[in-house]
Amino acid sequence: MTQKISIDKRNLWERIAGQGYLWLILFVLYAPILLIIVFSLTKSKVFGNWTGFTFDLYRNLFTGYDMTAQVRVDPNLYRAMLYTVIIAVVAAIISTLLGTVAAIGIFHMRQRHRKAVMFMNSIPMINPDIITGISLFLLFVFIGINRGLGTVITAHVVFCTPYVILSVMPRLTKMNPNIYEAALDLGATPAQALRKVLIPELWPGMISGFILSLTLSIDDFGVTFFTKGSNGLETLSTFIYADARKGGLTPELRPLFSLIFLTILVLLIISNIRTNKQVKK
């Protein structure tokens, strides 16, 4: 009886320690984000200085004009936001198309060749961003290509495509391989079979790869920094880096970060709800 009580107490302490560790990790991860959200609701220029509840920073972000200081918000911020969206969307679309076609080709290789190619595909994902960025920078300089929007999009396609391949391959593995051949036997052309048979089967993996590519592109700094050139092209990551070196961050970045986080949170909740409904069905 005494031994059973001691075991129960030990299990209780283990559960408490495990839950405490989990909550500590969650606190460390989300406390900075919560602080940004809180201080996006005050108009103080200095982060951490609460001067009263207001939506002024949100108004400044959407109007582009600071009514309190009677000055315009840094136009470079909006230019960086525009370039970030353009680069992310274009790179994600190209990466999704290239990655899907590459995944189909890899899947139909022999087992030994498939393993070798998938091993090569994993190297860019493991490789540090700074090495990828410097390598592409040296390549563009060696070829003589002027760095700018085109080189940044190319660089983003390079490091996003392997993630799309990795997202599409499980769908190919689960798919019945005879469906494509059956479509060809029934008179469909390879293009029709690809469009009407393969793509619908691979669509969830393609969507996952597209979203992952979009996120990676928006988040990237190292590769963008080395491939953007010196013609004034900035993305959010490089703008924030340059802004921080000046001694502080533009206050309107706080509501921008908050909106991005809340948007991702809402999309994640919706996705989980839909997934749970599908599982119950």
C-alpha cells in the first residue's frame, strides 16, 4: 500500500513537472508576441512605454499618415510590404508548379534513383540560409546578372521548391498508381490525365506546399539580403533589419505584426475545425 502511494505521488509530480515545462515553453514563445499586441494599442514611439489605450497606430498603418505628429508614415514600409507580397506569391506559384512536376517525375523513378534524388532534395532544406544566400550571390555575380527583383524571386523559388516536393510526395505514395494509366487507356491524353486525374489527387499536397512556400518566402532574410542588390529593393525582413540598425523600429510595425499573427491564428483555427469535422465524418 505504501509503495502504491509513493508511485502515485511520483506520477503526480512527473505530470506537474511535464505540464509546468510545457507552459514555460509556451510562455517563452508567445509572451513577446503578446507584448507586441498589447503595445500596438498605445501610441508611444518607444516600445514598452504605455501612454494610454488607443488605435492610433492601426489608423496610421492604414492611412499612411500620423495625425499626432503631422507626418507621413515611412513610405519605405509600404514599398517593402508590396515587394514582400509580390515576391512571396510569385515564388510560391512557381515553386508549386515546379515542385509538383518534379515530384511526379521523382515518384516514377526506380527506387534507388528516387532515394538518391530525395537525398539531394533534402540538402537545400538542411543547408543554412546564409550559405544558400552567399552561393546564389556568387552565382549571379559570376554570370553577370544584375541583382534585383528577378534574382530575389529566383532565389526564393530555389529554396521553396524542395518543400513543395516534400509536400506532394506523400500524396503520390497514397494514390493508386493505376488511375493515371486507366485514364490513358480510356482515351485521355497525358495532359488531360494530368489535369483531370493527377492534379485533383495531389491538390491537398500542392496547397500545403504553396502555403509553406508563401510562409518561407515572407519569413526569409538571409537569401533575400544577398540577392536583392543595391537598387533600393526591400522586403519586410530587410526593412526591419535596416530600421533596427537606426536605433529603433517604426511604431507602425507593431500593429502590422499583430495583424499578421492574428490572421495566421484565425486561419489555423478554421483549418483545425474543418479537419476535425472531416475526421468525424
